[in-house]
Amino acid sequence: MADLRSARAAAGYAPPRPDPSLPPVRINLHSDTQTRPTPAMKAAMMAAEVGDEQAGLDPTVWALCDRMAELLGKEAAVFLPSGTMCNVVATLVHCRPGDEILAHESAHILTSEHGAHAALGGFGILPLKGPRGQFDETALKAALRGRSRYAPPQTLLCVEQTANLGGGTIWPEARLDAVLSIAKEAGLATHMDGARLMNAVVATGIPAAEMARHCDSVWLDFTKGLGAPLGAVLAGSRAFIDEAWRWKQRLGGAMRQAGVCAAACLFALDHHVERLADDHANAAALARGLAQIEGVAVEPPETNLVFFDPSGAGMAGEDLCAALRRQGILMSVLAGRVRACTHLDVTAGMIEETLAAIRGILGR
């Protein structure tokens, strides 16, 4: 046991400190989670009316939750620190130990939440296959099985809008409605990981409530393209949110004078939604420029995520990212591909500068 503890301690779970030998980051395409609150957002936060959120005394949190419940077409909502916590709380409400969740094999709950659903709830996740982060009706029907004392009960279907590792793809409305309806008919609850839901709304013009109308629960993250420093809102029926509060308490999520943070989210709803179209335009410009570089394979972006592979140009993605970082440009490698993420801190000029840097590096 001591050896196991030592191995875990050396595993590197904690993030490293910034490398002082590297230049400051000038262009941050690593993730839209790294957006910084604007001066106007900070002013709104400082002016927020606050109270004890755990006791239901924070008027700004109530204003945010009421607005989000209406936006998402649900009866009620709860303010949580993060999107991951929204997923964890939702699955803990919907499922019981031994249950099985169905989700795409690249879904965030399966790839990026450190096994929280198994560790905290005792749930298994059955991965479904499909291109670009989405599965279809055939794949779902093949995965469904009848009730049996030999197999775990299938109780929840999760969809991710947009699909992150799928390339920021948007579920077509007909396919989304079809898989959610099939799940409902089979007796499953339905949950939408809506981390970048507003990107899908802006790109398609389909309201968030319409996208989530067949979902028992849905959440929106404010720390990505919407630019708030923290926070996400989970919505569902009143009974669901009542249970969500129970798990919020168990997980230590009460936030006291949380109106300071809720004010940032309200500001984002007022000022940072429509401008997501700028992020999509910058992503499209980056993809067009990358596609013109010989040997670079680019996945056409649908929103603000650009995935590409430079190996055909003679350089591995990790090496390209390292070379860019030495020039103050930050990207990441996910699922074997380079990911560039546009957001409100990235301008059209920065896209051109990034393309010039990539051309220079690959040209050498």
C-alpha cells in the first residue's frame, strides 16, 4: 500500500508551475477555458448584490438560475462551480450504484472526469461509436438491451453539445431528437452536457430550449467562450434540482456570496453570446490557412474548435506545439491531434500571426 501511495504521489496530477524559461503567452489558443474576464465584466462583479447562496439569500444567483431555467426550457436550475460538477451531480441524481450510462466513446464524462462517475456513484459508462463525437440511432439501438438480472440497468443517455473531441461538432437537430426519443422510449433518462451549447445555438439559430427539449437535465458552462472566471448552471425539473442541491451539499459546492460570480455569468449572457460568431469566423479562417499548408490535414470546424494533424508536413503535433510555445503561442494536443480553440481573447490578427508562425516552423 505504501508503494501504491508513493506511485500515486509521483503521478503528476497537480498542474506544473509555468516554465520561467519560456516567453509569456501572447496568443492563447489552448482552450476557451483560459479566457479572462473583461474590465466591464469585473465591474459588474464588483457591483453585484450578494447574500448567502447556500441559504437562498443571494439575489444575483437567483436571477441567474431563473434566467437559465427559462433559457434552457426547464423548471429550475442550480449554480455550480464547474461544468464537470454539473455532469457529476446530474449522473448522481439520475443513477444508482451498478447502473450503466450510455455516451459517445469520446464524451467528456468518459475521457476527462477522472472516473468520477465510477468512484462516486458506482456507475459504468458504455461507450458508443460514431464519427466526430456523435452516434446515430443504429448505434444506440444496438447498445440497448432489455432488463435482465445479468446485466447492469441502463438508466441514462448522455449527449455532448457541441462534441469537443469530435471537433466542436453540432448535433443535427433531427439526429439529436431521434436518439433522445429512442432513449426515452427505452425508459432511460436523458442528459445534455452543454458545455459549449451556446456555440451551437449561435451557429444554427436554434434556441437552446429547443435543442434540449428532450433532455431531462442540461447545463451550460460560462467559463469557455462566454468568458466568465468560473461557474456553470445545471437545469431540470424542480424535483431534479431539489436532488441536485442534496448532492451539491455532499460534494461541498455551496459558495456563500456567489453573486459576485453569478454577476459575471449574467454579464456574459448579455454581452458575450452573439459575439461567439466572431470565434467561429476566426476558427474558419485558421482552418482555411492551415489547409493551404502542404501536408497539414485539417478537420473542417463547425464552431470554435480546429483540430489538425501536421505530421504529413514532417512534424509531430507535440513538436509543433512546443515550437509555437517558444514563440509565445499556446495550443494543445488532444486525442492525437493538435487542437486550436478560438475565444474572446483571440483576434483575427492573432490568427494571421499564428498561421505565419506555423508556416515558418513547418517550412524549416
